[in-house]
Amino acid sequence: MKKYLIVVIFFTGFWGMTNAQEFNLGGMFGKGNLFKLNGGLNTSFLYNFTSDPNNQRDPFTMVLGGNLNLFVAGINVPLSFSYSNAKISVAPPMYFNKFSISPTYKWATLHLGTSSATFSPYTLNGHQYDGVGIDLSPGKLKLKLMTGRLLRGTGNYTANPDQPPVYKRKGFGAVAEYEYKGVNMGLSFFHAKDDSTSAYNIPYEMAVQPKENFVLGLKTNFIVWKEVTVSAEVANNYITQNIGSTLDPVIKKSLFSSLVHLNGTSAQQWAQNYKLGYTWKMVDMGLEYEKVDFGYQCLGSYYNQNGFENTLLRLNFPLLKGKINLSPTLGIQNDLTDSVFSQKGSRLITSLNATYNPTSKLSFSGNFNNNKSVTNYRNLDNIANSNNLIPFYLDSIKLVMLNLTAGINANYQIKATKDVRQTISGGYSLQKGTKKQGDLFVDEEGSQFHNANLTLSTVYPKTTVQWNFTLNYNLSMQGTNSKTKAFGNAASFGKKFMNKKLTTLFGMAFNTTYTDLTSVRVNVFNLRANIGYNYKQRHDFKFSSTFQIKSTSNALKALNSSSTTGIILLTYNYNF
């Protein structure tokens, strides 16, 4: 902790002495302020403790961060950084420590260091990288370019088996968009490739292999006639799952496929999205079609949803002079598979969102979703070894799943005066899922989740006092045997002091959960406190703490256990 305290004291002292934020060099370079500097520094310390041996974490976590904005003769040079001793073991690994600088002059911005970029949902989509990026917007033309490291290699897996193995990945890409007479056109490309020497001694069963990817995207949107709008986006993706494979390619070579190393693990995939919108008075209507090939994967996204085909019709219209607003949706979703023999499903999607405001004090909102999923499963073993001994009805199974979600929320303003504002709100939600296998057999694996809550809130503006009280109830049922009930309450009290510079908030909560099947009861009691102080609009101090007591009892096994957990967080923000 000594080195962390030294760093904090150094930065705090440095910024504390920076009282003059503008450097006037008019005597040397002419009239006016040539330099101007503003920004902020933030630090936080987290201490946590627990008596639970199965939930041990690092007791101390420290984060240092800051952002600067330097203006030099009309050029804006923003700079940001962060440093932390926190570690998260995930794949790909997440890093807290970063440094970035983004000078801007008129319509040009340069990004150096750690940054992120988004071209489209099917190409580069918010992926963080360490490198160089450029944003240009001269008039109606917009251009973005990036190049840098997407992932860091983890090296020798044998030396560090606790860290998920990841290859070093580099990428580059660009997107150009142009608007002409109401027509927007965009073209993008992205390429990424792993360094096969950056991670080694990886067990074969982990299936971690170096990849290469190139994707080309095209999108447009325009107005067809008055209130009719059209948008379309298409992406062509080439990916090689293992650049070290010696298998012969199974896809045909083309102009764009030559940009990646082709072998037996290479694939060509497509993604497309088309939308048609129409607005008439207060009514909005939209028709959308989206299709993403099975196994579609772009290395510029952290997560790729693929293997589906959606067709949706959306509406939005008011009733009773705007007091009621309805937004229904009707659609069909089909699964896309890699083989005609694989499991294939389809879903009927229906939903309705509604709001109702009968008076200025009372409001309601509700939602309803009822999705029907049909899956046709074919037994691959029976098909491969087909003979007359196996009845035809055992070769396939028709599985129907019904998923229903509904909810309603209400809010009523009891009082609204200069001295007091009081509201009461409540809500209820239901999630239900059932399955039907075959024509006659209905299994008992359905589930139901019921949630209800009621909250009373009161604020006294003159005395800056506020308090809240909440009741909640939850019921979950799995099949016909398992039933879990949970209920509890929470309360909080807050007040501001010293001309609203000192803010305090204290709260407590108690919840109990009981499962019928296992006779297990869990009680959880929480205490929390938040204190904040703002000094001269530049220095912001915050203290927050949470203390939890958890007890578990099992009536069948006559076992009892308890644990305590606490978290203390100190933060300091300095703005200049």
C-alpha cells in the first residue's frame, strides 16, 4: 500500500498546486491566450473483507485516472489515462491500465493510445485497441481509420495456467460515409490477424487457435417518398479459424478472399439488414428483415449473434389524444443451421408495450411478450444407421416452447407542494415458460417467476430530507416440485448539510429466501452508508460502505452457517 499512497500523494499535490489553469503567453506570441488547460483527476480505494472462505478476493483495489483538455491555438488535445492493480481473468482479458490522447483541429481528430471504434454491428463494433485512429469530417464526407493491437498475447500457458490463453491480435480498418441530396452511403472494411507465436503450450482440448478475418460492409439510408424511409446494410465476412491448418480450402477464391489465408477452416459468411419505415401523422410503422449466417464471427466484436433470420413488423400509435400510447410488434424468427440434419427452430414473436396517463398525477406502463418456439430435431445416429427396426416417429422430435413475459407498473403522486413531494409506485412482473414434446406428452419442466414491489418516496425540498421505504416479494417455481419464496424490505434516509455541500444517505435492507424442496432458508441483512462532500466546486470527496450478514439454514440436514462481508470505498475527484 505504501507505493499506492505515494502515487496518490504525488498526483494530488501536483494538481493541488495547479491553481492557474490558463497560461497567457500574449507578451511573447501576441494578444490572447495561446494555451488553456482544464480537466480532472480521480482516485479511488476499495477495501473488502469477508469471512466466507469460498468468496475470497484481493482486499485492496486502487484506481488512478484522469483526463486533460489542452487547447493550443485552436487545437484541442484531450488526454486520458487510468491505472489499477485490479485483475480480471476472462477471455479475452480486460485491462484497466490505459493511456490515450486525441488532439482535434477543426474537422480532424487523431487518436493515440487506447481507444475504441465502431463501424457497424457486423464489422468493427466497439472493440478496444491500442494504436492510432483518425476521424475526418470535411463537409458531407466522414472518414474513420484505425490500426493497432486488439488483444495481447498471453505467452507460455504452462507458466501461467490460471490465465485464459489468448493470441496477440492486430487489426486495421476504415469506414467512409457520404451524404448527397438526402442519400447516405457508407463503405467499411476491417482486417484482423492473430500472431501464432504470441501464445504457446496451449492444451489441444482448449480449442484456442490463431485466427484471421476480413469483412467488407456496405450500408445506405434514404427517403423514398415524403415519410417513407429505407435503410439497408450488407456485410461479407471471410474468417479462418486456424491459420496453421494444412487442410485444403473448401470455399472458392475471390477478390476479397485473397486478403486472408485460406485453408480447410476458412468460411465465407453474410449478414444483412433491411428496414422500411413509414410515418403518417402520429403513427409510426416499420418493417424489418435481418439475416445473419450460422457461425458468423467478426474479430472486431466481443460478441457475435448469428444463425438467425428475423422478420418483424413494428407499430407505434397514440389513442385518446395522446393519453394512451401503444407499440405492438409481430414477427417470426427462424434458426439457421450448418446442415439439413441439424436441430432447427422457429419462433413466433408477439409483444406489446403500452403507456397510459389518465391524469397528471397518475401513470401506468405495461408490457406483454408471448413467444412461441418450435424446434424440429432429427436424430443423427438413427438417420446414419437407418433401418426398418426403428419407428419413423423416433427419428425426429417436435419440441414446442412457450415463453410469456408480462409486467405492469403504476406511479401516483400523492403530494406535490413546495414543502413536500410524495409518490407511491408499484409493479408486478411475470415470466412463464412451458414445453410440449411431441403431440401428447407435456413435460413438467416449466418455470414461473413472479415479482412484485411497492415503494413510498418522500422528499422535503426545504430541509433537503428524503426517505424511501420498499417492500418486495418474489416467487419462483421450477416444475411441480421446487418452489422458492423470497420477501423483504428496504429503507433509506438522506439529508444534506452545510449549504448542500455535505450529502448523507443511510440505508438498510432485509431479505429472506426459502426453498420448499431442499428446506433451505437464507437470510440476508444489509447496512449501507454514503457520504459526499464538495469543496469549492472542484474537490469532490465520497465515502461509501456496505456491511452484510448472511445466514443459511438447512432443516433436512440440520446444518447452519453464517458469513459477514464488508466493502469500504473512498473516492476523490478534482476538477479544474
